[in-house]
Amino acid sequence: MSDALIKEQQISNNYYKEEEVITARVVANYGDPGLDGDYFFDIQSRFVVVMIESINRIPTTHKNKGLFAIVRRPQHLWISSQGSIPASGLNTADLKRADALGNVNTGSYQSYTVSSIPRINFPYRFGERISIRKLKKRIRLDDSSFFGSAFHKSYFANHAFNSSSYYNEGLPNAYIDSSRETETRKKAIRPAVDNGVGYYQYPVNGGAGVFVTPNEYTYYMAFNKFQFELFWLHTHSGSYVTNALAIFNSQDQNGSNAQMARQGGYYFNSYGELGLSICSYEDINVGGKFRTTSSECMPLIVTTPNTFPTPSRREIGTILYDPTYETVQQ
């Protein structure tokens, strides 16, 4: 393992000033998506979507900025696509992916033909509390190394959902619904060009910016109404859940208090999802997440002295020895 990766994995709280670190809870793109899917695994391995503490807040139409953020995962956890991927008609048996150390998996995630990439020791959990800090330079949508994927947007229509979710974990009966479960599995990315999401490019010497439409391999991050509600119900209990259900199920769209009504009511009653196109934070990896070492491809060699080879020819040399003696008194 390289020194740089070792240092990245051994970050401690003492490395950062206390005021720079804030806590957040994982809302979307948890787990180890770099190894648990065949489409868009590269971009999904780079981030998590979080809600910044306190998580007791419910987003409103007028007040939702700053509550949620894209957080860059430690780069030693990233998975990259190897080789070219056709714009359509992908045969997943031909897929090849690699981790930061060059370990490679080939074939579909459901049955790898070669599997040498270790899994994350502590995969991101739904609702997990993590420590994050602001990046020195935020990542914009025009950075293809973060917002780009080797997969063309044409794949998204048929491969927009992950294979599993946390939907059935202790939800109140008033919220259980099969269509909601499906929506909670939606990937936390969207093709930028399909949704008119772009960025402004400004001249070096100043002047008006020009709106740039990204290419068909660029994605921004997003999560929908049901993913947020599942997160909120998963992380709260008691009267919090009862009051929230009235809002989530549209029985009390503006909330029971005047403050929420003044802020325009529940955000997701007006909008189906919330999009994010700038990454301003990184996970400082307090828990020490890394890809565990594996001995699957290491040959086992057992050697005893009896197995050492015997040379077929020996050269006989001469040892010069001139002893000295000491007189012993009788």
C-alpha cells in the first residue's frame, strides 16, 4: 500500500481544528456501491449525500439550502471503470473495475469471474453519523473526475435503481407502501443534460459568465421525497414520527405551526426531489474506513529445511587454521 493511501486512511481528529469539523448523517448512496452494481458504480463510489446536523429540521420550500450536502468519500475507497464502455448494449460479463491500488474485478457484480478488490471494512450505513469538513476548493459540475462517469446517460433509464434499500426496517404501518419502497432504491445521481443542470464558465479577465451544458457522461446528485422521509423516520421516534407522518402523508401540508407555513410548507409537497451539483465537503474518515486486505490471490508457500535443493556440484576449498596453545599448570 502506498504511503499516501496509508496516511489518508490514518487521519485522526487531531489533524483538524475543532471548529472546522461538523457532523452529518448519511441520507443516500450508502454501502459499497462501487462493488454492488454494474452501472454507474464509478461515480457512486465517490460520494455520500448527507443531512447536516441537526436532523430534527424538515426542509421547507423557502428554507432547504444548506441542510443537505454532497460529501466526497476518501479517495482510497473509490472504484474506477477499466477499458471502454459502449454507449449502449453493454455486456456486463465484459466489465472490468479497479480500486486505488490496482486490484481488479471482472464480470458482473452478481458473479465476478475475477474478484480481487477488497470490500470496505465499515461500509457507510443508512443514517450513520460522520464527521466532515469543507474542502479547500469545492468541486464543481465541470470536474469530470468527480461528476463524470464512464457510463452514457442512455443506461440510466433502465438502470436507475439500486438492488436493495432499508425501507422495511421498522417503518410505521401508516407509511408502508410498495411504490414508496421502489422509489427509496433510486440511485442518487441524475443525468445533467436531461434535466437542464449545468454551470457558468467565467472569462479569466472577468466579464459575464456563459452557461455551459455538460456532456452526456456528467451527473449531478439528487434524492427524492421518499428517500428523505425514510431517513427521517429511521432516525426519529415517538411524537417526532407522529407529527412528521401528518406532513409526509399530506394530511398537514404546511405543518401544524405557523413558522413552517411562513416558510412555504413542506419542500417535497411542491418538488419531487432535491438536487445538488457542487461538492463542498469531504469525510475526514474518523472511523478509519478502508478496503480490507485480502489473501485470496496470495499463494501459500510452506518450506522446511528438508525441501531445500541440494547443489549437484560442490567446490572444495581450503581452510587455513594455525592453532595456538596455552600451557596448563599441573
